Amino acid sequence: MNHFIITGASRGIGRSLAVALAGPGTTLHLTARGDLGELLETVSKRGAAAHAWQFDLARTDGITLLTEEIFANINKDEAGLIALVNNAGMLQPIGPIGKHDTDQYRQNLEVNFVAPALLMHEFVKRTANFSGELRVLNVSSGASKNAYHGWSHYCSTKAGLDMLTDCLHLEHRARIKTFGFNPGRTDTKMQDEIREQSPEDFQYVQSFIDAKTQGKLNSPETIAEMMKIVLLEDRFEPGRMVSTRDF
């Protein structure tokens, strides 16, 4: 049995990945702020077992209990693979540093960096005696390498997540295959959100509008199939950042 823990599973890339992975011999452990009922029905029809937790990752004080509940549904004696996919992320607040309320920035930091860091920590601890295969896939962004006006917290948290990916590989590569994945510009609600910004808050908004108009956005389904390959095959060396250019 293959087990996949996926955050941000209610829509976009996370939802598409859950559907792509669904099938006999697979158990999905899905978390999201939004409702997961329709997705549970969809993946069940494809033959997968599934569990769902409606959970806000900004509540990082609840992550220990969340992972305890998830692993209570994983029979390690029967599992062949256990994988964690840190997919959830948020852009807001968009705008230059100092513009928005501190609580909004705190939420961004919690969801984009603190939550995946704690989930990785719990994953390592709770799989310490597991003899099967382990994989971690962290969803990154081009913003982790490039500063964008108005995206200070998104850029910096994604850069931090990249470093966490490197550190996990360095420390646990003997038993955990760790990857980063840069999906590029993908046609999700996050892209809708970007295109609605004013140039004062996000100077590059026209570039994102043009990408949509010119049909240059990746589909979530295409990205999910690429991520599925990273999670199930040995095409790429662990520890590296995989991108759409690699396919």
C-alpha cells in the first residue's frame, strides 16, 4: 500500500495530484482549509482509500495532533511507500513590506514555511522505524530564486522551504528521498488572484495577465502527472529541484 499525505488538496495542483495518484493500492491523506467531500468521492471511485482533515495550516500549534491522527491511519507493516507532499501555500498579503497588518504577514509565514517545516519534522520522527520507502516532495516556486516587488513574504518563505529541502536531504538521504518541485506558472486560483492586483502592490501584474491571455500557463493536471513521476519513479536524483523543463 502506498500512502500519500498531501496538503492544500481541495483545489488546484493539490486536488489534481490526489486524483492522479488515486487508484487501487493507494491511500490518500488529504488536508485543506476547504471542503474535501467531493474530492473524497472522486478518488474513491478511482479505487483509492482516502482520509480527509479540514485544517488551517496557519494553526501550526495543531500540527502535532494532525500528524498523530494521520499516522494513526497508516499501517506501517503493510505500507510500501509513505510520502509527504507540502503543496499548500498562499500569496496574501501582496504589497510592499510594511503595508498590511502584522497578523496577515504572520499567517503567510505560518502557512508557507512554519507548517511544512513542522510537517517534515513530524514525518521524520514518525517514520523512524519504518523499513519501506519514504519520499518528501516540497512545492517550490521561481519566486524562491527571484525577488518580486510585493511578494516579500512569499519569495522568502519559498526560499526557506528550498533550504529545508536541502537540509532534509543532507541529514536523512540514507532513508528519505527528498525533492523540490517548481511547477512554474500554473492555471490555478492563485493565478486569478495575481491578475487582480494593482501595479502599486505588484509591479509585474501585466506579465501574468499576458501569460494567461497568450495561453502560457501550465494546467494543474499536467503538473500533477509530473509530480506523480517524481513520487513514484526514480527518474531524478534525490535532493534536486525538479522543474517542468526536466520533462
